[in-house]
Amino acid sequence: MFKTSITSADPQGQQAVKVFEAVYNSLKLDETRAQNINESYELKTALQKALTDATGVYWSEHGYPKQYRGPRPLDEQIDALLKHFPALRVDETLLFMRNSLPKISPPFGAEGWFAIPRWEKVASEYGVAFNKLFSELVIKHKWKSHIDDRVGTKGRPVTPGKPNENMLGRFKRTIKGQTGDVVIVPAQFGWRHRGRSLVQAHRAMRRNEFGLGAFAVGCMLLTHHNRLIPDKSLQHLNTLICPGDFYRSGHDDGRVEDSPQFSRWHDGGISFWRHSTGVSGPDNTFVTAFVPAFD
């Protein structure tokens, strides 16, 4: 499903080899110095560190849970959403799926198509819509909830952060021409940016790529609950970070500090936390969508 190992034989690897060749040739080595490099253990470790640092990624060998095999068929996703939000009107969504979607190719990087309700069709305010969604995740799946006290406390609503206006604009472009209560979005569930920090993920996004917010990611999790599973082996990508929403920091310059994240706990529960900007880790994943190329 995903190519996880790029080698020096691939175009990306060949480009890196050319960089090494250019640097090596620029040293104008004599025979003795060249042999010293060949015999140097430090060369391998220094090169490995340099390449790792250049990726901007905390290298992760973790993968998706085997239970998650990509997006479910769209009709199954919509049926699942209607069980949670029966007031959604999907007739126009189904027309779009039948008449328009076959003409649109999923952009590079997308795992496929995901059905996501417009949050305005769930509640009049974004935070209220998210809390309804989160309640569905917890109650219908009988998951315990673990809430970061910076985003909510027992008996009080959870704060999902605020939508990033730039990301919101790209989302509107992505759903151009769709008029149903549920929109169809090409997205990926975190694999592309695994191991990165929030800052690194934003920098690595393609021009047509943007982060999804907590409501959209929560809806994807609602229809694909096997994307996060209790993981005692610590071998799965078990954190979903939502780079389309943000929390303002307490600094005077008002810079963006954190984004929301979902995780599954060993006890089977689900957590909702603030993910700090500079923190990378082997199970970090960032959920993103893509603006398609319309004819």
C-alpha cells in the first residue's frame, strides 16, 4: 500500500548520491587521505547522523495497525456517519459521488476518499460540534476518555482549538462544487508525516496539502475506529495530530504553539491532548488532506 523504503536506486536516492559525490570531489583528496576516509568508522556514523538530521524526522519503524487497511468504501462511511448523526442530509452527497467523483483523480499522497460532515450541520459552533463528535466516539465505542486538563476537565466541554484560516481556505477549495451535508475529501491518515514534529510537518506539506482539524479527524476516526487501537507492543502509529486546528500560546507575540491530538491508551481509552509544536516522536502522525486538480 505504501512504499516504506527508498534506496539509492530510487530517484530520490540518486539525487542524494550526487550531492555526496559533489562534496567528495570538492575535497581534492590525495590517495592517503582518501584511504583514511575509507577506513574511518566515523564516516558512517557522521553520515548517518547528517542524513537523519536532514530528514527532519524522528525515524519511525512503526506502522498502521493491521486492522486498518485504508479508507472504507464511501457508502459504508456515510452509513456509519448517519448512525451517529441521523439528521445529516446526504442525497446531494450521493449525487456527487455518482456523477462527479469518478471524474476526479485522488491527488498524490492521498490514501483515498473520506466522508466528513460539515461541522455546521452538527452544531452552530465549532466547539459544540466537536464535543458532540467526541461524545459519540466515547459513548458509542464504550471508550474511556482521558482529557488533557489544558483543553477540558471533567464535566466541562473540551476545547478543540481554533481552525487555521489558511487551512480552512484550502478545505473550501477541496470541496468546491459539493453541496451536501457530508463532503468527500482526499486525505491520508498520518503515514506521510510520521515521526515529525508539528513544525516539520507543516514545512514538509506539498503545495496542495493542508492539515485537517480535530472535528474532521475525529469524524475519520468515527468511521475508521480501527485506525487507533490499544497498543501494548508500542509498535503502531497510535497518535493522530490535527494540524488544521491550533491553540494560541500565552506569549505576547501570539504565535501558534500547539495542535490537538487523539491517542489510544493501553486501557482501551481514548485521549485528547495538546501536542506541542517542537515535539517529534516515533508514533507521531499528522492527518492531512489535498486540494484535487479540477478539470
